[in-house]
Amino acid sequence: MIDYQIDAKRRLVLCQVSGGLGYLALTNYIERLTHDPAFSNRFNTLVRITDAASIPGEKARAAIADVLVQWSQCRQGAKWAFVLPSALEVPLVDQAVQARGFQQLQIRSFTDEAAAIAWLCEKTPAKDKPTPPSASV
């Protein structure tokens, strides 16, 4: 099951995963979220997984990854942070993310929620604007 809250001020979707994460739970979450009037595709997302048992097995990860890749195409430019129950799960999630090649998003795994939120809320540096030529005197 995936519960969520939207923090519009910080432009964040805060998700809590409990129990087994599977295809049905993920698609139900996406359906509810996309119909929530407070939601924007540009909001960053924090996914809290507090129990290692919630991390799906290899077969389920493949189905979930397909859905997430499709979903990420609608979320271009957003950041997703996964807060995991221990450092043991970080390489597992990072490998799954790298294997699927999420190119539309920035995705990182954390074990510390405060660090994840800090990363999600940090301002992306603006690209340098060209300096207009100065007028000749």
C-alpha cells in the first residue's frame, strides 16, 4: 500500500510504502495521485520505505520498473528520493534504477529522511544568462 501527502509549499509528494509493494499498489497510487487537484507533475517525490519486506523481489521489481519508467516520462525534470530502512537496500535500489536508465528524472537513495528532503528541496542553479554587450562610448 502507498499513502501520500502533498506539500504544495515545498512542491513535494511525500509517500509512505507499507506492506508489499507490487504492481497493483503502484498503479493505484499513480491513479489516485494524478487525479488529486493539489498534484503537479513537476513536484519532487520522497518515497519512505520503512520495512525491508516492502521492497519487492526480482520478478515484481521488473514489472514495477516498467510502470515507473512510463510514469517518469510524465514527470520530466522532477527528483525522486527513496528513503530506505538500511544501507543494505541502497545498492539494490540504485542498481535497479541504473539498469532501467531513468533519463527524465534525478533519482537518489538515502537512509536519512532529512538528507533526502534537503536534496529534494535544494535549488537547482540557474543557467548563466549571457551578459548583454556594453554600449560603446
